[in-house]
Amino acid sequence: MNRILIVEDNVEIQEMETELLTKSGYETVSAYSGTEAMLLVEREEFDLIILDIMLPGMQGDEVLKKLKGRTDAGILCVSALDALDTRVGMMREGADDYIVKPFENSDLLVRIEAILRRIGKRDIPKGSDKITFKDIEIDIENHSASVGGKPLDLTRKEFEILELMVRNPKKVFTKDNIYESVWGEAYIPEDNTVNVHVSNIRKKLEALGNEKEYIKTVWGIGFKMSE
């Protein structure tokens, strides 16, 4: 079971995140200040740290700098600030991802899963190594996929995008969501990488599957699995 340290001074948000992550199969530990977080990191092992930037006393960006070399846990920064330079700055300081308040619970879980997968720390609960949607089956352990029982030849990034979307078939993913979750970097609006990868996945699915449409474009927003 993955262990997650939640560093958040707002009691209501702390309780919400704890309940959400516990129900999702994670073990959580709470810290309400940067100083408390650093003490816990010195004594205990964590797979991921959810770090609020606006903390009493030692600010989150200072905590982020101090964490360098002291833990190999993934770090997900949380802030109400949505400025691109702030997001890029946190990533350069060592954050694996950055999410803006207020956020959807599903978005938080997607980003956590993506970070744990990228850093090779995700524990797959017994019996949950395969996920399905319609006639798509994804084998997480073997990193393989099929549609209609036929092997689906995907690149690594295509596999990660499809896994991300199949795990959350009702969620509309923006290009930012996909790029930052799969590539682990801030999305540049002019970049066409996500469109190209999603287009390739669509073609491969529709060439082998039984459905006319697997991935739907939600105009002006992004993509979601077609129900």
C-alpha cells in the first residue's frame, strides 16, 4: 500500500483529502505545517507527498527546496495560484506535478497515480492489475492492451494516455491534464503533442475494435472516453 504524506494546514481540506485517499486504497499521514512535514520525512518513508504551497511558518516552496536529497518520494504541489511561472518554478525546484485549488477529486487521484507510475512506486492492489472499458482491456502489470481480444500495439506514451483515460472514463481531460500527467512537465499551449498521440490511439482502437468511436472530443475542453 502506497504511503502518502498530506501537508495541508486547512483542516477541512486535510480531512477531505485523507478520506478520499484512504477510500482509494492509500495509507495517509497528516502534517499541518512545513516544519512538521520535515520532521516526519526525517523519521518515516513516504511514496508521495502532497504539499500545499501556502503554509504557516515555513512556506511550501521552502519545504520543497529542503526535501531535495532527503526523500525519493514523488511530490505533488497544491496551490490556489495558477500563474504559469509559479507552476514552472515549482517543477524546476523538484515538484513532479502541480494542481490548482479548487480541484476535482478525480483530477487529484489521476495525478497521484501518474506520479507513482512515473517514479516506479505505484503499488497495484491484488486483483486490480487489469482495467476494462467496453471491449478495451489494459493489463497494468504486463504493460499491454487489447481491444476486442486483439493485441493493441501502443507506444509507451500512448499506453499511459489510454490507461489514464480508461481509469477515469467519465472525466473530461484537458490537454494540460494529459500532458502534465504523462510527460510530467508544464503544458505549452502551442504544443501539438497531445493531439497527435490521441489521434494515433483513436486510429489504432477503431482499426481493431467493435465501436465507431472510443475517444470523444469535447470541443473547447479536451477529450474523454465515449460512452
